[in-house]
Amino acid sequence: MIFRGIVLRTVKYRDAELIVDFFTLSHGRLSFVTHVSHSSRKSSQGVSFWRPLNLLEFEAELPVATARRLPRPKDVRVYENYADIPYNPVKSTLALFLSEFLSNVLRDTQSDATLYNYIEYSLRWLDAASQHLANFHLVFMMQLTRFVGIYPNLADSAPLRFFDLVAGTYCSSQPSHSSFLSPEEARLLPTLFRMNFANMHLFRLSRQQRWRCLEVINNYYSVHFPQFPQLRSIAVLREVFD
């Protein structure tokens, strides 16, 4: 069958093989094993071809849980070439971060065309953008909550209300656990969630505010997704944006 998928990550399997994790349009998250050529004459099969977040189309058998070996993709092609992401250090760093983030959020995700299309649209937008990228990852992560079932309830915002990250809603008293925002920070959430790719350049966040936003959003995902780790690529993101 024909698959269309977004590369989430690759893991070295043998000397010339990789296990490639995809988020596919038709079947959600799936894994395949592929041969990797180290010859420049076979660049279509080289390591860079399987770069995380590449948009690929290929033919393969559907993986079976009881099978002893993962199926191999064939007739693989890039169905949307990136013009700038691989060559722009800021964009490639954002892509590195998003690939690690998505790889953990989409661990057991089933087929979801709306979610797939949102991710694909976001990647195309990033590739085409020429400036104002500092808030891109924040917007992507906040808007993704709509598609993965954890969009916060922001209806009851008020100056003296806390925000419970576990319940995803405002509350009048401090929660008994540590995953909450103070009223001072909680009142800013509705404004931040109005950000989108088109207007995010209008939100003038300081470096400290931006990192605090990332910390809060990351904590929100870690509360709602089991085994969500400390993302290693955040350190790389800091180096680039600092």
C-alpha cells in the first residue's frame, strides 16, 4: 500500500540500516526499517533523505505486531521539498526541537488527518517564512493542544484565579499539587493563546518571557502525556536563540 508520512526520528539499526518512525496520514505512527546508502551517487537513500520532519511518500506493507522484522519502504520520494529548513540554522534548530517534541507526543497516535494536516501546514509555513520566527515553536505547541485533546479551558480567566495545569482550567484557590500557574501568570494565557503564525510577530516577548512560556507549555504536555521526557533539544534551542 501507499503511505504518506512525516519522519519523526531515526534510530541506527545495523551498519547500513535505520529504523524510521513516521507519523503517517492513513495509519498514524508506524515504524519501518530501511537501507541507508553512503554513496553520493545514491543520495535519495542517504541519511539526509531520512532527516526528521521530511515529508515522504512510499510503498510498503503495513507493519504487523507479531512479525519478526519491520517492513521496508520502497519507491520512496519526497512529496514536498524544503527550500530553506535544511540550510537555515534557526529553522533547522526549530525542526530538530519539533521532531523530538512530536516524537514523544505522538507515541501511540492513531490515524488523524486533521492533526497530520496541521503539522504539515506548519512545516510548510516555517519553510516559507522569511522572518519573525522566535515565537514559532510556542505557537505550534499551543495550537497543537487543539488536535491532541488537551486544549485548555480559558473561559474563566480572572485577575485572582490560579490555573491548574492538570485539570487544564482556572480555579479560585491554589491546587494541592505543584503543577499550576499563579494568578499573575494565569491571566496572560488567553492573550498568548490568541497567537498564530500570522500575528505572532506582534507579540513582543522578552527572552526571559519566551523561555518561561516554553517551560510552562512543556510542563503542560508532560502532565498530560505519560513518559514525556525532558527534551534534550531545548538546550540547542537556547544556544541559537540566546
